[in-house]
Amino acid sequence: MFKKVIHRPVFAIVISVVILFIGGLAIKQLPTEQFPKIAPTTVAVSIAYPGASADVLVKSSLITLENAINGVQGMRYIATDATSAGEATVNVVFDPGTDPNDAVVLVKTRVDQVMPLLPELVQKEGVVVNPIQPSMLMYVNLYSTNKSMDEKFLYNYATVNIIPEINRIHGIAKSQILGSRRYAMRVWLNPDRMRAYSLSVDEVMKAIGEQSIIGRPGRLGQSSGIAAQSLEYVLTYKGQYNTPEEYDNIIVRANGDGENIKLKDVAKVELGSEFFDIYSNLDGHPSASIVLKQNYGSNANDVIKDVKAKLAEMKGNFPPGIDYKISYDVSQFLDASIEQVMHTLRDAFILVAIVVFIFLGDWRSTLIPIIAVPVSLIGTFFVIQWFGMSINLVTLFALVLAIGIVVDNAIVVIEAVHAKMEESAISPYSAVKEVMGEIAGAIIAITAVMVAVFIPISFMTGPVGTFYRQFSITMASSIVISAVVALTLTPVLAAMLLKNNHGK
């Protein structure tokens, strides 16, 4: 059957061109990372209960959430963490390979079922369900050399102007600022005065909630459908208070004798930050620390390039004295690691070409493996994409080792053609026709044996199994493609390029 390939050289060349084409497309689309993803899919359920201790969080909310989430499809275990700052996180760990979006939906469904059972304040603060991306993509510091712009201003500036722009970049899963310095109206209660007026914290909170509201007063003169109205007025309300002075004048209690107890009588009101738990400085200057994480399956290099371009674009609109610095960039380590592997890949290819030239003796024979080997290597990237893997150090290392293996099939064909020309004193075309009938079975057998060595390793499970799986699939696929090339492209090239220097 393989003898007929020599009669269809265009068909053989087209096969290799198609392999190169689909492999090249795969290279453009494959995600790039330093190592394969071995961390299991994790979904975080975050809650906040201001003023509550860790024990109160456990009893009021966490037990309820854990009981509801426990047993969700694909779950391995639950890890819960509560702090004395009134914050808690329930981490739901799923089996490796679980789609993060599916995991979020499953957990969110369970959480929604018990939302009415959680404290009212927890519901108001919100129960946030998000997939966790374990590796950090970038760490950006927005800092100011202008003393009038403190950490609070930088945090709010980044929240309003930078974070929304970054979140719209394709491949960004989450961008957040460490700590919370959002503008907040802080009410510092005076216990002595509250005791003197016999006031409780609940009374103060109730008064603030009733008087600082978003009102909806409605309309005047709206048509009733019975009589025509010539004028209609939409009533407006100032809305929530936004200055300390307005909060100072909130009436906490009105006695029957006309005495009014205002908030300023029992508390100090100021516009400040929501929390002060985390401080960020860069070279002595106040800063806002922005952490970026990427989506599953996205290309880290492409995402980082887009983020850098967007930051450079926004920098022109920064207020005077504000600048940014990229303190951590995973692409620096990724590029350095992959660059070294690519250098090794290049050096190995050159060494193989030199060895082939030394032992085959002429440049025509050397040119055939040099053409055939890249087809096998580039085509392997299509298989890598097909199996949902990525370009990482493991797959690239497998390609480095594969160079010495995939070149063997081409050398077998070339050596057999040379031997046939020397033995029978025939032309390269005739030699290839005879040789393909003799060595096709041997090439297939060699390929089957080599693949049989690597394929069983791909069935290993667990984190270590992920490394072995990607390595074995890369090796096996490159060997199979090299066999296809050896049975199609290599004979055609041998017939076209080789010359009989053995006497005729």
C-alpha cells in the first residue's frame, strides 16, 4: 500500500502541510504556563458579619452553609476559615478536572437554599461565591509621590477607574485590591454618653437606617384615567446622607418634652476608610496593591500583554503624582523558563542535524530529516490541544527528548534507500519503490512498540499522574506523527533529492 505514495508526491506533501497548519494553529491558541495545572478546582464562599467574633460566625452562619454545601456533586472536602474581624470563607474543593463554572453553579444552588436561614446582616453584606485561581498572575502597585493623596484616595481611585477596565480584559478572572479602603462613614460611639442617655447600639443603628435612606416619594398629579391632568410633578428626595454633618444631625431619640438626642451627642462621625487591617507602601510612598488572577485555560502571556497595554493607556489620565509599578509578573519566570527550553530544543535539533550529516555523508540525505522532524514536532501541538493540555515545561521537555526519537524513522528510510541503490545500482525513485514495501512494516512495528511504552503511563492519576500523562501523550503523539511522515513525506523527498553515488 505504501508503495503507491511515491506515485502521489503532491498528496504526501499536502499531508505534511496540513499537519504543519493545524499544529501552527494550535500553538497560537494553546494556553502557556510554567507547569501543568495539578491543583483541584476550588470554589470559595465568602461572608461578612461585621462585629461578630469567629465563634459567632461559626454558630450563626458557617454550620448552616457547611451542612447545605456538603455532598455537592464532585466535592472532595470542605475547608472553612473564620476570623475575629467578622469575615469567613468556606473553600469547597472538587475533583481535579472539574469545570470551575459548573462547580460555582452547584455550590451557588446549595447556598441559595439556606440564604433565609442566615442572619439579616450577613445577607445584606452578601454571600459571594467565586472560583479560586490558585496562581497569581500579576501584582501591581498604584502609588503616589504627592503627599495630598493618601492610601485611601489611591484605593478609591483604583476601584473606580482601574479595576473596571482591567476586569474587562479577556482572560482576567479576578482583580482585587488587598485590604478595603473604600470610603465609609465611620460612627464612633461614646459608651459613657450612651449609658447616660440610656441608649443602645440597636437604637442608634435603627435611627441611622430610618433617616439615611434612598427615598422614593413618587409623583404628584399623575393621571388616574378618569380625569385629564395638565401638570405632573416627579418628587425627588436627597437620598442617603454623604457628609459627617448630616449624620451628626440624625435624631436618635425624641422625648415628649421636646428634647432631641442627636447622633453627635453620643458619637463622633467622620469620613474614613472601611477597614484599616492592611497597609501598603512602596519605597516609602502610600500605595494600593492590586492582585490579578487569570481565567482557567487562558494564555498567561497574552493576558499580561493586554494588562500592560491597558495600564500604559490609562497612565496618561492619572492625576499628577500618581504612577504604577508592576512588582510581580509571572510571565518573567514563564518566559525565562520556556526560553531556556527553547534554546535546548534548538541545540538538540542542530546536534541531531550534525550527527546525521556525519554518518549519512551528504547534505541531501541530511536535508530530509531536517525537513521531516519539524513536521512531527509542530503537529504534536495539535494533539496537545486535543487532549486539553498546555504549552509548559513538561510538554516542551518531552519535545526535546522526542527530537532524537522522531528522527530515527526518517533515517531508517534514507539508509534503506542508500543500501538498495548500492546493492542494485538503481535510481533513487526505483529504490524508494522497492524499499517502501520492505520497511513499512518495520516502521509501523517500531512505532507501535515505542507507543506501547509511553501510553500506559498516561493512565496514572493524581497530581503526579498529570505530569506523567502530559509527558507520555506528547512523546507518543510525536512518534506516531513521525511514522506518518516517514511513510509519506520522507519517501517522496528521498526520490526527489537523493542521488545514486554508488556507481550508477
